[in-house]
Amino acid sequence: MEKHGSLNEEEELPLPPPVVPTNVAPIKAESGSPPREPQKKKRVPMSRPGFARRGQPISLLTNHFKVSIGNVDDYFFHYSVNLKYEDDRPVDGKGIGRKVIDKMKQTYDTELGKKGLAYDGEKTLFTIGPLPQINNEFTVILDDMPSKRSSGNGSPGGNGSPGDGERKRAKRSYQAKTIKVELSFAAKIPMHSIAMALRGQEVESTQEALRVLDIILRQHAAKQGCLLVRQSYFHDKPSNFTDLGGGVIGCRGFHSSFRPVQGGLSLNVDVSTTMIVKPGPVIDFLIANQNARDPFQIDWAKAKRMLKNLRVKVGNLEYKIVGLSDLPCNQQMFTLRQRGDSSDNTVEITVYEYFVKHRGTPLSYSAELPCINVGKPKRPTYFPIELCNLVSLQRYTKSLTVMQRASLVEKSRQKPQERMSSLSNALKYSNYDADPMLQLKVGNGEDFLPKNGRWNFNNKKLVTPSKVERWAVVNFSARCDIRGLIRDLTKCGNMKGIAIEQPFDVFEENPSMRRAPPPARVEEMFEQIRTKLPGVPKFLLCLLSEKKNSDIYGPWKRKCLSEFGIVTQCIAPSRVNDQYLTNVLLKINAKLGGLNSQLQVENSPANPIISRAATLILGMDVSHGSPGRSDVPSIAAVVSSRQWPLISKYRASVRTQSPKVEMIDSLFKPAAGNDDDGIIRELLLDFYTSSGKRKPDQIIIFRDGVSESQFNQVMNIELDQIIEACKFLDEQWNPRFTLIIAQKNHHTKFFQAGGCPDNVPPGTVVDKQVCHPRNYDFYMCSHAGMIGTSRPTHYHVLLDENNISPDDLQELVHSLSYVYQRSTTAISVVAPICYAHLAAAQVGQFMKFDDRSESSSSQGGFTAPGAPPVPELPRLHENVRSSMFFC
């Protein structure tokens, strides 16, 4: 990689040439055969139509570093790697592949043409130019590899016996392994494809060529002994560790990946954090993880699930945990062959006695605890738990608790200047040879009165206040001055223009119900409401004792929204002040049909995109079960704007689908009786009735949560379903579509130039230099990042049949960051996407306490043949179906 200076700030890049297919030939009709259906043209992401011009240009720095590749006329050669033992068994085990390939390179450097090898650690290897030999088969001897069959430090071996005695075991502990390496030619990738991509002419092999470069980076990190997580790497340095509690450590590392951008090829480097298991004694980890007082409080069934597949060190050897013994160490028996006895004399002995008496290993607390099994299910190998230490840099993949998540956010926050210096250090440490791309030209589209992306409602009335009437308070054992809360809420509401009547009653939970299952507690509370209230209330304020993750929340919301159609607001009133009450009232007002704030452009021709034609805005998202839960259905949510020309009011439609499936499969859903039971029909009908019986002429879709590899599916599967839903309502109706993907999960950051310590100003847009050389994308920092470095949202415009100018489109995206009814700040991504996320999360809680047999689908993350069908969500009651219940 060569160093390059900064690009000229004024330098304009030409628009890429249109892609003209050269291999399309007309189809000839065969004589006598019926004419064939024309093949449907596959949609591909559109090219950039131009650049935005409005706004005030400012200079920024970014964490993209310009690189160049040397001989672009050469080729990457791709070889498939097959590793086998002498008896043709496949080689498995983490990290072995890299050791084998390193040894092969060391032993056969001449035969390999002294070439550099880029290896992904598994089945793929790349070289620049071909290997000199046609038949690339090598035999490698690894002499420092612990035998999998070794019983190591005197542990009882298979069938509970210590194997063939101490002498043989010692011999076998570190034994040489002979491994056969077969390299089979798979493909040839022109480096020229990278140069083509930089000119906006991305070809099929571009992504593959960039993948080779990313593998080189990963290999670079692997050689330094890092933990690799996709394109991020983490060093085993205690200075990078942050204890999050519960036996979990946040480990700070770095992300690095290559991206083709307008300014050339860039290396994107960013700070990254992953969760690892706290290294050290297994027992210490379990006590912390389960918040137990001592080893005898541990839930061992839970511990077994948590420890499975983690690696431990015993003495100098490393093993993988497969389970725990059924009995405690001082009761778990195994068969010991007598030492130095060539006959088959054996004796039954406990693991505890073996280590204490035969091995002379003092054990202070293991006697009554289960042993760690590192053998095989039918050939267990047991160690007392106190001899086992968890090795460092092992990923923790379970969900974090609320406290751990809060601790992670607090401790991993970095202000812009801190992050910049971290990245500079990372580059020095990693030894990448590149220069920062300086002086980006950006447009600041800020056109609003809010100062720095924030405003407040102190002493201000809401735009359309609602009325809180026919309501009551229910209290699920929260400690709170309820009368004082009602008084303060009423007073704060009156200042905002919300008329709050006195509640019918306050319902206190019966103390005897506090330990009952959550659905039973909710049922009992509704029994109280039914017997005392004259009819169904319009609104219920629900007081919970836990601030987050209350068990009551899901069953309560389900009962209110699905069965009775009651608008409800849950609060956990620990610290109540004016700001807290205002935030609660913003949510209540939006849920009851009011409007908190509105952009001036909504009711004026100043917003040309919306005012020129009836416009429906959709926000789409899918939320999945927590990591490791492949039995929990995914939840798809789509929100839609209503009451055109407003862009502030939305409603939602939510469905379940197979676990871990990202594409929404129920947008159009033909049902019995020539009907459509899909999401989109429901939303189109609502738009029609709420917008003066007008069908939308243009539909603008914001889709969240998909990676670049899934763009084509969104364009050709999801969009097709939406079009089918429209055609199902009216065959002659042809609305025009604009389809935009929003990505938050990326690693591009921006910093103010000139050493300014602040975040970039809200409303900053970047559509040059670090954006795609051909496709239509831009970054927007719409919010004011108060603490830590603000993360821009990366918007990809895949389709625009409405021909919206880049300036107007960026203005619309910016406007949609200001209509979030729960907040008095601009938010970091458009409101419809936030609402879709909220709706999916809230309705997903409905299922949390269903019987497992009903709510589980397949174990593997997909619905296998014969697997139980994905359970359907209960539909929302008609009274709340069109409300912003998710606010």
C-alpha cells in the first residue's frame, strides 16, 4: 500500500457512465409455439443522479484512510483448502488451520514460489498469481499440538479410566501430528476489478477482490494473537478490558475493512467493542454470572448451558468444556487401572480421591461440586472445577442484562477527540501504511429553528392536545405517592394544553398476588377494574415497580391493546420531576391521537415532495429474539403515515415470522375467499380513509436492518409484494416508489476539522468522497450527539421512480428526524423506522409468557419441515389499531 496525500476539496468527480447491457439478444419465437411470457427484469440499485448543493460547506475529517493497490494487472488466485489426518479424518478444531498453513509456508516456501498466502482460517486461501505447481498437496508435521485423546494433567480418561497409565499419557500429551494439505484451484479474480469499481464500474468480481483484501487484514490480526469477530479484532490486553459485572467483560478493539469510495479505495478503521467471558477460575465466573453468594448457591443446570463449548486451561493444556459430571467430585466414580501393572487389575475410585491421593493435588472446595467434563459424551474426562481456568478472549454471546448494557454504554463512550486519538494509535499499532482523507466537502442542510437539534416544551402548548378522560390508575406494587403523582401530572398537562380529568379510581394490587405468575397478576387486576368501573376505560396509567424488563409489561399490554382496546401508558416512577412528567405526557398525548409538535412545512407547499402528490411514508423493520434463542419468532413491523399531508402521524401493523428471517414475508398474503390478509393492504386502507379518500400517488419506503448483500432481496421480493398488494386493491393503480435503506450498524465516523472537540453539527450531510463510486448513498448526522461520538446514519437510495432531487430527498430525510413524538430532540434516524422498531419490540412482548410449546418454532433458526408453525400474534383491538400505541 502506498501513501497518498489528501484529495483536493474542490475536486469534482464525474458521474459514472450508464451501465449498458451488451449481452442481451432478442428472443426468437419458435414457430408454432405460443409466445413466451417476457422475463421479468430484475431490479438493481440505481446510480447516483447527482449531488446535493444546498447548505453551507464545512470541512470534516473521517476515519477512512486512502490506500492504493500496486500491480492492478495481476490476478488473485483462489484455492480451496482441505486438511486431513493420515487416516483421512477431517481436521477440526479452532485455530488449527492457521497453524497448519503457517507450518506449510515455513516448510515448503520454495515449492509455493515464495508467495504470500492470504488464508481465512477455514477453507479459503488466496495468492497473487498462480502457485507454480499443478498438483498442490503437502504433508505438514505439527509437533506442538496437544493430542485430543490426551488425558493431560493426570485427568481420568475415557470410561472414567486414566487411559494407559501415567507413562504413556505423558508421552502422548504433546505428540506430533501429520496432516495432509490439499490446495485445489477454485477461481481467478482480476485485481483490475477493484480499479473498475473506483471508476464507478463495479463488476461481479469486485466484492470478491475486496474480500481478499479483508482476509489479508484478518490474517494480519490473527498473527498477533487477536480474537477475530468478522472484520473486528481484539488484543488480549487488560488495558482494553472493562468489567461489566456478571462475569462479563467489554473488550475494546478495532474494526477495519476496505470500501470502494468516490475518492478511491479506502480503509475504514473504527473503535469496536465485543463481550468476552471473564478469564480466570471457572467458579469465580459462575458466582459472578449467577450473582450467587457462594458455590453452593449455583444453579448447575444453568451453569452447564453457560459453560458448554468454553475453553479452559488445566496446567499447561487447553480443553473445550462439553459438560458437567452428574455427581459431585467426591461421589463421581471412574475405573482406575493400577499403576505399573500390565494386567487388567482395576479399582473404582472417585475423581476427588484420585486427584488428592494419587496426584497429590490439594483441593479446597471441589469435593461437593460437579466436575468439568472435557472428554466426549460417551468417554468423559473429568477435572475438579477448581483446577479449571477460563482462557482469555472467549466471546460472551448471551443477552446482556439491563445493568450490563447501561454499564457498557457508559464505559465505552468516547468523545470525538478521544476516538480520533484511539484511531491514530490503532493505525500506528497495526502498521497500516495509509494517509487520512482530509477536507471532505459536505452540505449542512439545517433549516430549522431548534438550536443544535434540540428544543423544549417548557411553558409551551402542544400542537394538538388530547383530552385524558374516563381513565384510572393501576399500581402493580410500585412504591409511590400516587395522589401527588396525579396532581403533578394534571398540573403539567394543563400547562401543555392537555385537559386531564380526575381518574375514576386507583387500583392497588392485592399483596397476595405479588409472587403469582405475571399473566395471573394482570388477570386479577382486570377483575378489579371490571367490578368497579361503569364501563371500559379510555385510558389506564399503569405503575410498575421495575424500571426495565418488568415481567408484567407484556401480559399487561396484550390485555389492554388486544382484548379490550384500551390506550395505556406504563411508568416506573422512581424520580419524578417536570421533565419526566413532560416526557410521559408526550407519549400519552400521541397515543390518544394528539400531536405534540409539527414541522411548519407539513401544512404548506414548502415541502414539494409531500405537497405535490398524495404521499404514503412507510417504515419497515424486523426484530429477532435475543442471541442464542433460535426458538423465538421474529417480529416484522411496518408503520405508515396517515392524514396526508402530515408526516408526523403514523400507525403500525405487526406480524410474526420464522426465527432469524430478515425478509418480511407477510406484506402481501393471499387468504381464503379471494382476500389479502397482508400488512400493506391494512395500511393502504387506513391511508385512504384518513386522507380524504385518496390513494397515494407516491410511496416512500424506509427499510431498516438489512446489509448490502440483502439489497437485491428488498428490491425484488419485498417491493414486489408491496406492488402486488396495491394491484390487489386496484389493478389500474400504479403508484410510484422510492425505496431507501437506513443503516446504523456501520463504522464510518466524522469529526470536525481544526481540533474542534465537539461533534459535527446536527443536519450535516456527506454525499461525496467516502460514499459509493456509483450507487446513490449519503450519510446524515441529524441529531446532536451530546456525549460520545455521534454516529451518522448511512442512507442508500435503491430506487426513485418519483425523481426527487438529491437536495429535496435529503431535506425530507432531515425533516423526518424531527417528527418523533416521544422526543424534544432531533433523532439519529427517520421517525418511521424508530416507530417500526418500537412497534415490533412492544408487540413482541405479547408472546414473552406464552406456553413454550405454543410459541416455539424450530430449533435451528428456520421452520423445518414438520416443525411447529410460527404462532400468530393476537391482532390489535379496533379501538387502538390506528393509534400510535407504540409511542
